[in-house]
Amino acid sequence: MMRKKILMVGPDRGVHGGISAVVNEFYKAGLDDKVELKYISTMREGSKVKKALIAGRAYLDFLTKLGWCDIVHVHFSSDSSYVRKSFFIKTAYKHGKKIVLHQHGGDFINYYENQLNDRQRKNVKDILSMGNKMLVLTSFWKEFFSTIINGEKIEVFPNGIVTNESNRFAYSMEGNTNALLADKDFTKILFLGRICREKGLDELLEAMDGIHAMIPDAKLYIGGIYEDESYKEEFRKRSGYVTYLGWLDEKGKDMYLKKCGILVLPSYFEGFGMTIIEAMLREDAVIGSNVGGIPDIIENGENGILIPAKDSFALKNALLELINDKEKAKEYGKKGKEKVKKYYSVEKNIEKLLDVYERCMSE
């Protein structure tokens, strides 16, 4: 049986962001061994001019490869990401190609409802309707997009990660999976993500100010890239208990997920939250905002804590609860890992994706 030819479109695999992380997990788990896969990068970090040039070159590359493929698989989020990909979607549709749309949530609701006029919203509906299948991260997103296009086309497809510890962590633990909790410290708190207000950094810093006054040993480690450089000064003022790590590569991220007992993601909006499942796999206790796809992952009081967005008081109390009750934090970590291995394995995701491709071709 011949392998299907998949032309995948998305941001450069080296871009700091959730979509790139998802695509890289596909490669780690061997999707390119199961299908003939060609990947076209439509965006790299840089100036608007650089991004426009990259997108233009990607589109020309796309045109040369379009005749080769069976299916076009398009990754997008909202705003400029959606606008860029709309040209690829329309072109694939005009050429009669099967199309899998892979939507990564984020701020699409705000984009669609508040930034577009009626004509533009109709255009979004027309373009999204060109897809044969649409993959969304959670039931929340399926419900939303079903108000725009035919819900029968939409399938819930959560992000996944490689869950085989011997493969994923071999370089850092030398195959000893019992080392996962050996050095874990529940007074050490980790944040991974874009450094900007929408990720809840204001509330997190305010919460840490209060925690530091009560528990001087508590430390916050922040990994990510600056979208708002005003936070450099905020971190500097708190250098005694806040450490900026820069963008962490895979090995660095694994090291801090092992070192820190708590992972926090107090976002104002969130499509899914890859860092949450990465932390759960390492048996960290997690705290996340009750927004977007996060409640699908965190069951409040069962495998983590959900808090309202923009609520520094609730965030501080959640952190104190875990710092002061290490047995509860360990229990959340254990149950979180169980859930990730059951529901968020990229190995299982690839099997689902192959089935999506098969059904897409049979239509």
C-alpha cells in the first residue's frame, strides 16, 4: 500500500510557539515514516518585512509542490496566522486538493467576533468551509467553530507529546524513570511561555510578591521570549526570587520541569497549553486559568488547580496550597501523568491522524 503524500503548512519548526512544538512532536513520533511528508514553513520570527518575504517564498514553494500531494494539512491559530494560511487554503481548494485544517485555538474568538466586520466573518466562513476535515483542540473549540461551519466536519484532536520516558528523557536521566521526582522542589515554581500581559505575568508577579513575603525560599523561574520588554525591569526588581531563563531548548526545559515542583499558566486565553501536559508528564503539580482548552486538561482538585483568569489573589492562594501541602502536590502530579499517558500521547495521535487522512481521501 502506497504511503499518502502530505503537504503540511505551518510556522517554521524553529519558531518559539505552540504550533511548532506540536509539529515537532509529530516528527519525534515518526509521522514522516508513516506518510510521505513535506513541510513548508510560512513564518519565521523577525520584522514584518522579513515575515512577508518568508510567506511569499513559502507560497511559491507551495505552488511547486501542490501537484505532488494527496492532502494539504494546514496549521493556523488566529489573526495574521489565519490570514497567511487563508491564501494556501484557497489555492489548495481551487486545485481540487483534499484539505485538513488544524486550528490551534488561541485568541480566535476575539479575532472573529471583535476584530472582523460582517463581510470579513463571511469570508472566514467560506474559507474554513473549504476544508474536508477540521481538527480542533478541545470540545470547547468544536462548539465554537460549529457556529461558523458544518460541525460534522469538525473533530476534537488534542495536542499530544511523546510519552515514552525512555525515549523522551533518556539523555537527562540515563533511562532511570524513577529519577523523575528525585530532585523535585515544591517551593520552585516554573512558568513557560511568551512574556506578555496576556499570559498572566502581571498577576503572577503580584502573587509572587505576596508569597515571597511569607515564604522567602519560594522561587519563580520564567522561561520564554519577550513580547513585552517592560517585564525585563519587573524581573530585575524581583531578582531575589524571580529568575529569567530565556527560551529553553528541549534539554533545558526538561531540566527545569524536573527541578520545579509546580508549573503555572495563568493565561487570559489559551488554545490548549502544551506546557501543561509536558509538566504533567514530569509529575509536576499544575495551576492554570479556567479558560479555553485548559479545563479539558486540568480537573480542578483532582489533577491540578483551576483559577479565574486575571485573579492574583486566587493564584497566590493556589500556589500557597501546593507549597504548603507537598503530598497533595505529589498526588496531583501522579494523576496528571496518568491522564497525559491515557489521553495526550502523540503516538496515539498519529494513529488518529492517519485515520483522518484515510477518511479524508475516501470522501
